[in-house]
Amino acid sequence: MNSSVAGTGTPLLSVQDLHVSYPAKGFRSPPVTILNGVSLDIRQHETVGLVGESGSGKTTLGRALLGLAPVTGGRVVFEGRDISTLSRTERRRRARDLQVVFQDPYSSLNPAMTIEDILTEPLLADGEKAGRDVVRRLLDQVHLPHDAGRRLAREFSGGQRQRIAIARALALDPKLVVCDEPTSALDMSTQATILTLFKEIQEATGVAYLFITHDLAVVRAISHRIAVLLRGEIVELGPAGQVTGDPQHAYTQRLLMAAPVADPAAQRARRAERRELLESQGERHAEVVDAAS
């Protein structure tokens, strides 16, 4: 994705030296640090991909932006205002600007609700009227038929459910959507259509995304810029083409080497290159790489 199409100027959202820690379970044990001084900007109309292995802190960062994880240091500035210290009531008012699409399209939707009820719920909660014309508009945005509104969530496939979840996130016309591994539970062909949908929506509405994933192929396809997270710290940040084409940090190089390719011969060559890379860096074990595979 071309980084030149992203927004410029003052960031829509600015994460500044962010720390997130949780109390340890053991008596007198020090707190467990999940994020350690993360700084990151997201501009209007921009997609920033956040990539790293499981346990690197990706989802925690997304949750911190949404007010679902405790910020123990630093700031989250949205449109010039620090939202990390907002009260629950103030954050609820801000919720229309910050929305989320979760990983699992099966657990994120109530299977007993109609799609019309699912899509109008955030509008009604925000005090807005929501009729069938609104439902039709949202269904059009995600390329689902109008009669889908009368059906139950459990009647749809995983890819269709994720389209519904995206439509729900768009109901309040947000300025930023946190996408937390939104394609990882889908098959490859469905992943491609959902990524295309995200890009179409951004072109039409100007919404910005924080796109969280462990898959460099996915993040490369959709992002303007990519941030690489390792053990709660960003170790590389730059334009998508630069980070994936000429990675500077050893960890980013490993993630690229671990990314699967469709051709078996190419995959074997990739594994050989990965072994050579590990040996050249003086590391004989590939736990980090394998965890990201």
C-alpha cells in the first residue's frame, strides 16, 4: 500500500511513552510490564500495521487506546486531548470516534440477535434514531444484501459475520477503528476479500485503522506504515515497503523469514535462509521465529 496516500499533519492519535503494567499474582512480586514506553502516531486516513509474535503486547496496546487496559504511564492523545485519563462517562461519549473489530467473528456477535438489532444497537445507545435505511446503508458498505438485516447472526459464515462486525464498527462514523487480528480466524481467500473491503471503506470514508496482526503478509497488504512490537517495545517503525523490503532490525528480519509462502520449494529456501540468518546472529534456537510462524 502506498504510504503517500496517508494523511499528513497533526496526528489523529498520538501514543506517547505508553506503559501498561498489571499487578503480579505473587506476594511482593513486582508488577508485570506489558508495554514499556511505546510511542506511535496515527494520522487521518492512514493505516498503521502493528505486528509481532503472540505475547508481544499488540492486543494490550489496542485495548489501552480503547480504555480497556490500565495506562500506568505515558499518554494517549486523540485529536489533541489526553484520553487516557477520561472518566467512564467521558470515554463513553468519545466511543463514537474510536471503534473496534475483534478477531473472532463468532464470539463478537450475539447469535440470537438479528443483524438489524446488532447494527442499530450502538446508534440507539448513543441516543440516535436508527431505522432500516441506516441498516441498508451499513449493509451496502460491507456488500451484504438488504434482507440480511432480518436474519440472525448464527445464520452467517465466518467471513459474513466479520463483514457484519465491520458494519457495526462503522455505525457511528468513527474516525479510528482498532482492528485486532480481524482476518486471522478466516481462510486465505476470505482474508483477501476482507482486506479489500477494509481498503474500500477507508477510501470512501477516510477512516484510520490500527491494524493488529501477527502476519506480515497481511500487514504489508493493507498498511501505509508498519510498527514492529517485541516484548512491549517498538523496535522498528517505517513505511510498509521499507519495513518489509529492507528491514533494519534483526527481529523484523526473522518475522519476514518466518512468513509462509505458497510454493513448497520457495518455502524450503526460506527456511534455509532463516537458519543462516539465525546462525549469523549467533543464535541457535528459533523459538521466537517459530512462535510467529
